[in-house]
Amino acid sequence: MSQFSKTFQRFTSTYTSKSIPSKAHHHVPIPDSAFPKGYLLNGIHAGVKKKPDVLDVGVILSQRPASVAACFTRNAFKAAPVIVSQEVLEKGGGRARGIVVNSGCANAVTGTQGMQDAWAMVRATDVLLEEPPSDGHSETLVMSTGVIGQTLPIAKILAGIKSLSTSQLGSGFDAWERAAQAFMTTDTFPKLRARTFTIRGKEFRLAGMDKGAGMIHPDMGPPSTPAQLHATLLGCILTDASVSPRSLQTALTYAVDRSFNSISVDGDMSTNDTIIVMANGAAAEGLPEIDEASDREAYEVFKEELTSFAADLAKLVVRDGEGATKFVTISVEGAANYADAHKVASRISTSALVKTALFGEDANWGRILAATGSIPLSTPLDPTRVSVSFVPIDGTAPLPLLVNGEPEKVDEARASQIIGQEDLEIRVELGLGAESAKYWTCDFSYEYVRINGDYRT
Amino acid sequence: MSQFSKTFQRFTSTYTSKSIPSKAHHHVPIPDSAFPKGYLLNGIHAGVKKKPDVLDVGVILSQRPASVAACFTRNAFKAAPVIVSQEVLEKGGGRARGIVVNSGCANAVTGTQGMQDAWAMVRATDVLLEEPPSDGHSETLVMSTGVIGQTLPIAKILAGIKSLSTSQLGSGFDAWERAAQAFMTTDTFPKLRARTFTIRGKEFRLAGMDKGAGMIHPDMGPPSTPAQLHATLLGCILTDASVSPRSLQTALTYAVDRSFNSISVDGDMSTNDTIIVMANGAAAEGLPEIDEASDREAYEVFKEELTSFAADLAKLVVRDGEGATKFVTISVEGAANYADAHKVASRISTSALVKTALFGEDANWGRILAATGSIPLSTPLDPTRVSVSFVPIDGTAPLPLLVNGEPEKVDEARASQIIGQEDLEIRVELGLGAESAKYWTCDFSYEYVRINGDYRT
């Protein structure tokens, strides 16, 4: 009996940890000219959050009619803003001009009051549009993030939106940055990116912002899916290209599967997850709308740009995951099909044992293997064909840990060197086919436990 | 930009936590007379573990021919002892007499050497049987637990088994306790229980032991299932009733679904999970074997006793989960079918956000709801029918948090009082039918991160 009484001596009540790396440098200034044309934005402190000067309401307006598409969480518990946004999207036939967002309160599981509040935010933002819709329909989509089960301080929010007359909206970096800040909850930096792309020599711009931190394991589908949500991943992507609503939705659905639906911070799916894309054609004067049916080549270029840009935004969420000290790419290759590859990558990404080993910088490939083997696949695994390696991001040679099911004699010093970096890739080769998938995940630290053991207080 | 630079001030490198409650009192002495007759056991220090005097090899022998049944992990990566045990079980037609176990090394992903070592353990134990099998077949099942990817120190283990001549095996509490101790890895107490049950006035005994701590989210099936494993849940249950091999397997499969397959510590499925049951009939002299086909009534009594006893053993694993400060029962009621109820209970049990909220004693029912809604069910959820409550274990009234989809005005003091207890039940009513399922889980603490961020070193 002395064996287990001794064991208790290891329980102390203080845990000392390496510190969480600062992530502030991932927020970078962007030249005003890099942002898509024809959008006005701002972010303000309306008073949802207690701390003064912390931005909590953001508004994004297109100065022209725009196509819009969205993906929403598949959670069975839809937050009010999700239900309302889906309705606006449907009734508008894929056309809308406004986006309003608040942080600090998710307006989820808030019953009738929550629905009224979400509609009130939409209507207050409609009024800010250059020619407000007059026939009773709305052109604004709404997003909320924060605590579940509390109603919004709606009077404060409406007063805040009202104060945003056109003169207080902007189109330069400052305005985009303030809007991005209004999305933040436990995020430690605003997530804002822009890029330029070219179709047949004509230049267009994409800009986007998102937020995450916790309750991040999205599974979002287009609104035709029984979309149901209560989520903490919010994002929007704006472009000055012109794209038909139908092709915008198809491209977004494809992009979201390979970006936001391929990240995990803690494996928990939110009730509010929403990604909105808007295309206002401000740089496409005189050009036809990009559409898959009429010009497949232009559509493919746009779809690939959107997917790659969405992945950039999604990775920022993982980079800033609650308590994260590591940014880890999980590459699953040699699968019989994409769904199998995606499933395995998702399972490894959510394994508490893999994630704590990453935090501890322990090259424990056995846990990677156990996670890999723990889910049923359409084509069953053959252990003798599975290989696992660590891939350093500095371009030096990968380190094989397991080759065709047999453990390698691992150079532990080299393994520690690779896993000691902030960025790391874990590659799993299944040996069953030619399909692959990537997932992006982070580690599991004391800080994650602290943040989430003490979130509401 | 000042917003997020300020945010970084909250990152410190020291975390102070309430201490992990001592669990030593869950190990209790058991009178010698409570153990099933006809078994001899011991546990020794063979040297798999470095610390002297820590037991790491255990042996359990039936003095009579016995029926045996087992459930193995469904992980695609089977550890060598799992493959070997399955073969012994099959070739023996459900008859066996010996069990040998080691802790400290899982003998998983160890290739040809691993298979040889597992067979060597089996054969060395066969020799200890009263009339060793002589026709080349084996009557011993083998289990291993510990680090993955390292080969066993097989010479030490074989020498240890050899030293266990009959005179050093016992049948009283001391012997059972030493065998239970040999199962332990990060467990803080040996898990050993016994009970008596009666069929038609005749008394029989059940005793069992198990181990867990981490990599605990078993999904085990009978060997006819493509059973595949690499696990850290090991257990065995011994009885002196007489049961046919076929009915013993049927009863065990039913029991495991409602016990070991309904617990989670960290959501990770092991490659070695194994539960073995042995029935030697030592107290059934002159009575026929219990069999479902010939005597359904006796079979049902046995099955229910086995299920309830297996649940007792399974709960001990959760109680002693790595870093656990809480023991939480997740009850899902009103489901359309058992599979849906079990799925929802499993999802809530593995939610990192629910588990960290439990650690932080935060009555954050929104996270329970988000987890509930995050998986597809055969009968889709209707949010307006879902209710959630906390059920205190002291018999006082449950505290409703959500009723038919509407949040209650919660008495936070009362909620804190309930969640402040070590034991707690979370009840989720789906309002879709009459089926229910229970899961047992624990919280997610700094200590879990510490143990698993630093396991191999």
C-alpha cells in the first residue's frame, strides 16, 4: 500500500510553465491600396464589454450592390444571429450589402428576445447603407460571439451602430483594423489580411478578418444544409471582384472545407460559427460576373485564390488558439479518399495526448499512431503501411519516426530540436492511395486550462 | 493596437491550482472469503519499471478449467499482447486458465520482436498451471500497458514469471492486491473490488481489478469484430460461477458497452485496451453451465451482475483519471434510441471546454449545450425540447439550467455549491424518446497537462 501513498507526493498545487510566446507580430500593417474598393468600415466600443475603449461592435458596408454567400455551423443549437443571417441571405437571393458584428455576447440560447435583438442589429445597420432598403427586406447579415445564454445589451449596441454615420466610416487600414478588433474575444491580436490577384490581366483585391481562440473545431456548411450553430469562429472576406451569388457560394463551400473546417483549437464546435464572403464588383466595372457555368477558367482562378486566402485566415486562428505555444500542421497523405484523410487529420488534431505531448515537446509518436488508428475509415488501415515523420519548417530533412509500421531508431536530440520549434509539421503516410488532407492545430497548455477554467468570472 | 499588447500582460508562467484530492481511500480491504474460489495470484517486481519494489508483473491462474471471454480495443494498431490473446482465445475455443500482465511497457508497435515476447510471456505462464497444456497450445492470455514503441525487457519478465512457483501464489486479499498493483501505471491506487451474488439460492463470487489513468476512451468489441487495439485500459473479472464460453462472451460484450465503453478520461483510445472475464465454476460443483439458450433466467441474473460490477470497476478508472479533481456522471435521457443517447453522452464527456469548466467549478451550461448539438444523430435534435440540469449527489433537488430550450434564472450560489462537490451529475433530457445512456468522465486540470506533457521523461 506504500506504493500509492508515495505517489501522492507528486501532487503539488503550483505549475511552472514556459511562457506563451507573444503573437503580436502576426498583426502587420497593410497599405491602404491593398484593400478592396467600395467598402466602408469601422469598429467602436458600444459597451457590450465592460472595459472602456475595447472595441465590441463592427460594421462593414458595401457602397454598391454585392453578391454574398456564407457557411454556418452545423451545431443543432443555432444562435439567433445565425438564424437571422440565414434568412437575410435566402430572402435576398444572395445579394446583401451590410455586415454587423458584436463580441462579448454570443446571443445564443436567448429565445424570442435574442431573435428580436438580432433583427434590431440588422435593421439599425440597414439604415447606414447608402440607399437603405425600403421594401421591408434587409440587406445586412449579423454575427455575434461571446458568452452563451445571456441576452445582448441591445440599447447600447443600437446606440453604437446609430453613431456610425457615413462620416465615421473609413476605407483605409485604420478602419479595417478597428473592424477586425471588434471581432476579438480571447484573441490576442486582430486577424486581418489582404491580397491582390489577377484574372486575365485585371487586378482584384481580397481582404478578410476573423476571430477564434476557443471553441474552435468548425464544421460549417452552406445554408441549404440543415445548418445549425452556436460558434466562436467568425470571419468575413470581402472582394472587389464580381461573382455570381451561386458561384460565390460554391467557391466558399469548397474553400471553407479546406480552411476553416480544417482547423482545431480544442475540438469543440460552436453554436455561432459563421463565415461570410461578399463580392461587390467595384474593380470589375464593365466586366461580366464570374460564374462557373459561363467562364470556368476565371471561376477556378477565383476559387483557388479564395481557398488559399481562407486558409491564411484560418491558420491565424490556430496561431492564436487559447494558450497555444505551438503551430502544428498535420499532413495526412496516401489515403484512399479525401474524407478518410480529413478524418484522420482531424482525429490527430484533437487528441489531448498528442496536444499535451506537443506542449511538453515530447516526440511521443505512439500517441500519434494511437489516434490515427482509433477511427473507422472507409478503407481500413494496414499498420504495416503506415509511416510517421516530423517535418521541420526550416527546409532540412524530415525525421522518420515510424516507417511501414516499424519504429525507427530515433535521434532524440534531433527530434527535440524539431519539436522545440514553435512551428512543426507532423506527416502521416497511410499507404492506401493518393489522396491527402491538411489540418492545423495547436498544443494544449496550462494556459488553455486557466483561460477556460475561469472564463465567465 | 494597445488592446492586444495589454492582453499579453495576463500571461504568467506560474499556475496555482487547488490540489488534487487524495484517492487512496478508494482502495479498501476485502475479506478473503469474498474472493471467488479456485484462483491463485501474485504480483512481483520483475524490473520493467526502474523503481525497486514497484510491482510490474502479475499472474492470475485458475486451478480448474475455465471459460474465458474478452473484449479488445478497435484501434487499427494492435499491440502484440492483443493479437496473441485473441489467438489464444480463438484456438482454445473459449477455454483458458491463465492471465499474465505487465505494466511499464505496452509492447505496442514492436514488430516481430514484440510478438515473440508476448508469446514468451504466455508460455512461461502456461508452465505455472497445475497441469500445463502439453499439446503445444496455450491457455494463458497476456496484457501489457505502458509506453508505446519500446520492446519489453523480456529476460527480466521471464525470470520474474519463473520465480512464481505455486508456493508463492496466494488466494487471499494480499495476493489479489499485489496482482492489482502490478497493473498500475499512472494510477494512484490499485483498483480491486469483489461482490457476491445469488442464483436460485446458490452463492457465487465476482472479483476484478483494472487500471486506467490516461489514454482512456475505450471502444472495445468481442474478438469476432475486427478488433484492433493499442490501449491503456486493462482489466479482468474472475468468477467461481460456471458459464458457457458463448454466453460469457455475450454477457461481457453487453457489460462492456455499458461500463468500460462508457467512460472517458481524455477521449484517446488506446492500442492495448483489454477486458478479460474468466469463469471457473469452482462454486458450481454439480450444477450445469449457465447458458442463455438453456436457462435464460439464470443468464440474465449473471449478465446484470456482471454489468453492474463492470461499471463499478470502470468508474474507479474515471475516479483516478490523470489529474482528475471531479467525478462526473453524464446522463442523457429522452433519446430516440440507445446509440443516440450514448453518442451525446460521449461527446459531452470528451469536450475540453466542459471539462475545463468543471475543473474551474464554472456552471457553464452553454458549453454542455454546444457539445450536445455538435454531432449528427439518427433523430435530429429539436432545441426547444432540450433541458439541462445539475443533479447533486446528496439527494437534494436537481438544479434546472435550461428547460425546453429556454435558460433558467439560475441561482449561481446553489450552482456553485453543487459544482463545488467532488461528485456531480449532469443530466441532459433530449425530449425525443424513452432511451437513455450514462457516461462517466472527469475534469481537465493543470495536473493532466503536467502528467502528459512530461510522460516519457
